[in-house]
Amino acid sequence: MLSLDIQLRRGRFEREVRIEDSARVVALVGPSGAGKTTVLNAIAGLVRPRSGRIEVDGRALFDSARGIDLPAHRRRVGYVFQDARLFPHLDVRGNLLYGRHAVAEAGPRFELDAVVALLGISALLQRRTANLSGGEAQRVAIGRALLAQPALLLFDEPLSALDQARREELIPYLQRVRDEVRLPMLYVSHHPDEVRRLAEAVHRLD
Amino acid sequence: MPDFSPAELAAIALSLKVASVAALASLPFGIAMAWLLARKRFPGKALLDALVHLPLVLPPVVVGYALLVVFGSQGAVGAFLAERFGISFAFRWTGAALASAIMGFPLMVRAIRLSIESVDRRLEQAAATLGANPWRVFATVTLPLAWPGIVAGGVLAFAKALGEFGATITFVSNIPGETQTISSAIYELMQVPGGELGIWRMALVAVAISLLALLASEWLVRRQHGRRGEGDEP
């Protein structure tokens, strides 16, 4: 479970964001510019909050009072970006296995074969990332995040770069990930429909 | 080609050796400096940037004299290196390589820095969220994606080293067989009457080597792009 209470700097303003929810899959919604992506970046360790506390299942990733600020590579936060961000110099398999050196305390929880089957990407393994459609690229990005053995999954509008047909294609995969990997998830979106179909609870940023 | 004199052949071989060693030995430093300037913010960065570029604008003879003062057998660093490690630069081909490396360093750093700056930082962030520490991010994302610029930087440094004259001749003089490169051999040929043919021969060799180096780098860069961009979507 994710629990956070942070102060973020946004230009000249400061804002406080608190998320305490017992739900496993939380949607983060709000108008653009409300700082949804900034919250995800703070959780992943890509931006530093002014102060506050971020915990996943009781493990502190950031706590200004205790002087804790884990670097991004030690947070075990899987991040699926809006624009997939696959590595262009690696093929799909190389992308999927990129995080394999990340060590989970209890041994790997997600294996390549299982993740590939879950996301239906076995036919893509040898492909170059430049040849993938938007939906395929996002599935590979989700697989890549899972194979780094994360303790939490972040999604930053993973469907926003896709047209309606591709969205409909990807949503069932997202539902499968939600139901089968049993990880806490934070899902940023501004589509009410998407939120309704994926999230258990909704947190609004204004 | 007409036949080369032994001294000319020695100069050509020495030029190739000096330029290769200069380019390869300075490459790690060039990559480190380029990364520092492209990715880090620290006090004194503008000054460091200016210092790196200094050999580009200083009279080469000043650089050569500075090297003589610092790395010569009486120089502070030169005496230390000779005593502790038995490495000597004064009037040796190693000194020619050092002088060429320093003269080519700004060109090398510029090319590599531009290519590191063009690597999408968001890919580096993605790598970090996948558990890669900063070294691994650099080795597995930044370096491979900046590869064309690194090749270009190496070739530029090689070509610059091949053409280096002023700093080299000031620092290590013009000793046939030890420090006489193509450039200084041409210079010597110009001092004697009847040297025109020799000058032409050496000049053509310089043109041929430089062209080959540029073509080779172009080929390397293209090969890398080809592997990556195969079937790029429009």
C-alpha cells in the first residue's frame, strides 16, 4: 500500500499532496497542470519534494524528518511513462530484461515467460522498438517495469498517446496486470471511463 | 606512387602512431569531460569549459612552450613522472602524442558533448527507475546512444593530431625518427632547395590518411544508425 504526504514546489506556489488509501489501485485525477506527473516523479525519486514522507508497504522511500531520500534506482518503483520510453538501441527482449539486475529480497517474483504471456508480447521479442505500435510499446514498457521486480507500479496516462481503438485494445491488458500481479498501483488519468474500469479508489488533485 | 625515402616512411609511420595514441589515450578523458559539461552543474563550470577550449584559440607555440615548462625534463610534472614512473615526454614521440592530444581535446570534447546532450534524459530516468545506478545508466544508455558523437570526436582528434605542427615542434622539436611527423617533415623539406617533390608526396599522404579516417568514421556511424533505425516509422 502506498502512503504519502508531501509538500511540492510548483513554481512560486507550494502544494501539499496526501494519499492514504487502503485501496490497492488508486487513480490520481485532476486537470492538466495540477501536478499529477510531479507526484509520480516524486514517488519514483525523479524530483525531490520540499518535505514530507513517502512509504510503500511500510518501507520509507522518502522522509525528510528522518533524512531518508532513496535514489531512484533503489526505490523499486515501476514507472510506466506516457511515452513508453523504450530504449531505442535495444530490441524488445533487451528492453524487457534491462532491469533484471534489480534484486528483490525474496527472489524474483516476476519471470520473463510469465510476464510475456500476461501481456501477449511473445511475438514481439526480437523486434526493434521503432517498429512497435503505440499499444505494443506500452505493453513492452509495462513488462519491462514488472521485470525490474517493483514494489509499486506507477502509470502516467499510459493510454493518452493512443487512438480510441488502441485504447480498447490495451485496457484488458491493464486489467489483467491489475488482477494478476497484486501490486499497489497509482494510475494517473483524466479519462473518467478509464478510471472507472481500472481503479478501486479515486484521488483528486485540483 | 613514387618511392619514399626512409626518412619519409619513418615520418608517415610516426604520424600514424602519434595520432592513434593521441586520439585513443585522450578518449576516456574526453568522454568524462564531455559528460561533466553536458550533464552536471557545478561552480566553476564556465571556467572549466573555457579552459578546455583554450588550445583552440591559443597560439600553438604557447601551448608547446607551456608543455615544455610543465612536462619537460626540468618541468615540475615532467621531472616527477620521469623519476617515479620512468615516463618521459621531452623530445620523444610520447611528447608529440601529448601535444597533439591536448590540441585536439577541445574538438573531441565538443563532438562528444553535443551527442551526450542529444541523448534523451527521460531515457536515463527510465533506466534509473528500472534499478540501474548512475554508472550503469551511463554505460548502458548514455554511452551507446552517444556512440556516433564519440566516434566523430575520436576521428576529429585523430585528424587534428595528424595535422598538429606548432605545439609539437615547440615541445619536442623535429627529430627524424623520433618526433618528426608528416607536418614537420614537410616543414623541413621546405627549408631545403629541391624539396618540392617530397613535399607533394607527403602532402598527398596526409590528404589520403585524413580522407580515409573521415570515411571510416562515417561508415561506423552509419552502421550504428542502421542497426538502430531499421524500419523507422515515419
